[in-house]
Amino acid sequence: MKRILAIEDCDESLVLIRSALGPLYDIKHCPNGQEARAVLGNASDHPDLLLLDISLPDGDGLKLLSLLRTEDLLKELPVIVVSGHADIANKVTAFSLGAEDFIAKPFHPTELRARIEARLRRAELAQQAKLQQLSCGNVSIDIERQHAYTGQDPRVVVDLTPKEFRLLCALIRANGRILTREQLLQDAWGEGTHVVDRAIDTHISRLRGKLRGALVQIEAVPGQGYRICAITPEPVDEQQQQQAKA
Amino acid sequence: MSSSSNKLKLEIEPEIRAMAPDYLARRKQELLVIKNCLSTNKIDEVRQLAHQWKGHAASFGFPELGTIAARLEAAAAARDMVQSKALTDDLERSLDAAFRAILV
């Protein structure tokens, strides 16, 4: 289920948002910018889309948007500004700061839902395009062929099971973000599957084994989950190289 | 702003319509807050509340309330107490009419 974070201080607007989106989305709510920054600071809590009001009790929503865009992990998060301050200046500023859309209040709940669906569809298409060329360190993935490779020239195919392949895709797609076991389960096994959380650990352990020697590291973050990051190759010691040749 | 309130013609969904009585009851309470703010010269609070009404009234199916709230927001922003009081009275009349309409 897609996650939406609504940064909105008006209770009635929130009632409308919840009613419009209802059970289709997992909606979280922050009544001010400070709480929103705390939630967005937690990588495993990142939403799929942000609904942002401009006038927040502790500041300007557009300033918050500008701050979010400086964060690597939030640069591409789709943001829809929803505001009663719908003058041209605010709209232009919002778009120039990277908002995907601007919905003026009062909005029709049906239109809100339609615009959110459209943005999420576009985000998903962009994500799919990105998936075609996934890579981390010297590990690359060919989604079409369902192959993972290490190295550049020549590329070596890594022999992965379908679940290991899906886990690797999810980790690389997260681009350094921590994924919880629940998120990994959802990606590798699909929604609604009930598997013991620790099953992930077993698959991760096998995946690590198969990627031994590659320039990536699958890191366990205690209490949170896993993330993948690229590592730099160790400098080659010339003396050791000569000894090896001899 | 008032014109955008009037443009919201698409039919309100039944789920939202079902919330109308509670919504109006909450507005009745908030109208008392607005009146109290006016009597204590807290005009910025009046502007803020009017801005919020302008933003949600039409979405709940009450564009007339939204239109008056937009005018009240403008009057409060101009710190025009006389006009703000007159518009608060209009808001109350419109609110009563909305209550009567949903009872029919």
C-alpha cells in the first residue's frame, strides 16, 4: 500500500484528505513542519508522496519544501502542495522548488484523489525506467533479463535465486536507504505473505555470500533493517602483487 | 478566491455528504470563537479561521459559507472591524440556512 504523508494543520482539510483517499492509501499526518522533518528524517519511514500545506503553525511550507529538496534521499519524493494561498507567486515558487503539483483549496476530494493517482503513476513509471539501469558499486542489474552482474568488462553473472534477485533489486533501488524486514518481505515475497521475519536474514546471508568480492556491502542496521552501499576497492599493494606473480 | 469557491460544482460524494451535520456543528462552535475574537480585537485569529473556512467549506458542500469566509478573511486582513462583524453575521445566517437545508 502506498504511503502518503499529509503535512496539514487544518483538521477539516485532513478529514477531507482521509475521506478522499480512504482505505486506498496508508495516510500519515504531521500538523507542523517540525514533526514532518522528524518523520522524514527517518529513512525507513519515507512516504511515496507528500501533501504539503503552505501555512503551517511553525513556518512556511514552501521553506520546508526547499529544505527537503536539499536532502539526497528526498530529492525525488513527489510533493503536491495543497493550499488556500493559491496566488500565482506561491504557485510559481512551489513549482520552482520542485513541487509536482499545486492544488488550490477548496478542492474537490475526487480531484485530489485523481491528481494523487496520476502523480503516483508517473513516479512509478519513472521508478520502472530507473530500474532498467539499477546499479550499486560494481554490481549492476538487468531487469529485463533478470540477471545480476559484478564487474564492468567482462561482466560476471551472479547466480541468484528469484527471491535473492528481488531482495537485491529492492536494496539497490532504495539507494542507501534502510529497508525494514517488513519492506523487504513485501518486495521479495509480495504483499499479504506471512513469512517469519528471520527468513530475510537467511536470504540476506546467502546473498552476501554470493556477492563476496563485489564492491558492495549489505549492512545490517540494528533494530531497523538492511541497506546496501558501494565500497571502494582496497588499494593494491605492489609488493604483494609481485610476490603473488612470483 | 470567492470565484474558486463557486466553481466547485462537481457533486459531493455521499461519504462527504454524510459528514455535513457534524461539520456544521463544528462550525457553529467555531463561530463562537470568531465572535469572541472580534470582541477582544484578535483580528489575526479571525483572519486565520476565516482562511480555513474558505479552504474547506465548499469541499463539504457549502460554497456559500466559503465565499463569505473569503470576504471575512479579506476584511480581517485589512483590519476592518466593522466589515468583519457584518460578515460574521452573514456567516451565521448562512450557517443557519445550511443547517436548515440538511434537515429538509
